[in-house]
Amino acid sequence: MKISKETEQSIAQLQLLEQNLQNFFMQKQTFQSQLLEIENAVKELDLTNEDSYKIIGNIMIKEKKDKLIKEIKSKKEIIELRLKSIEKQELKIKEKAEELQKKVVKELEK
């Protein structure tokens, strides 16, 4: 069975799309992990009435509870936006990969 140059290019492009999907998946996992850490930090801050500490580099700095909550919630919003962006890109790549896969299968069945 001889595969045309166009089909070979489509297969290579499909492999590249799969690699991109894998990269998005890893990024998504990282952001989801960070989001979970942030949610846990907010819960812990809600339980205390005192000022807390935040880590900057290798040191811990005392910070007002309200300021820490504001910083953490801001960081959470940014991560949620990044997650949405990744999910949109992931969806587009999945759709493109599915179309390309159908095209390749159709060509190989000839």
C-alpha cells in the first residue's frame, strides 16, 4: 500500500496536533493543581482571625489577612482565565485533529 505525500503530511500534522494536545493537558493539570492550592489557602485564611504569613522567595512575611485574601483571589481569577483559554485552544485542536483523522482514514481506505 502506497501512501500519498499529502496523506503523509496529514499524518505528520495529526501527530503534531496530538503533541500539542498533550502539552495543553499538562498545562491544564498544572493550573488545576495551583487552583486547588489557592482554594485551600483561602479556606485556611477564612478560619483565622489573625494576620498570616506569605512566602516570598526563602522568607516568610507577615501580612494582613484582607490583603492576602485579595492577592490570592486575584491570582485565582488569573488562573481561571488561563484555564478557560487553554480549554478553548484544546477544543479547537481536538476538532481540527478529528477532521484530519477522518480525512486520513478516508484516504487510507481507498
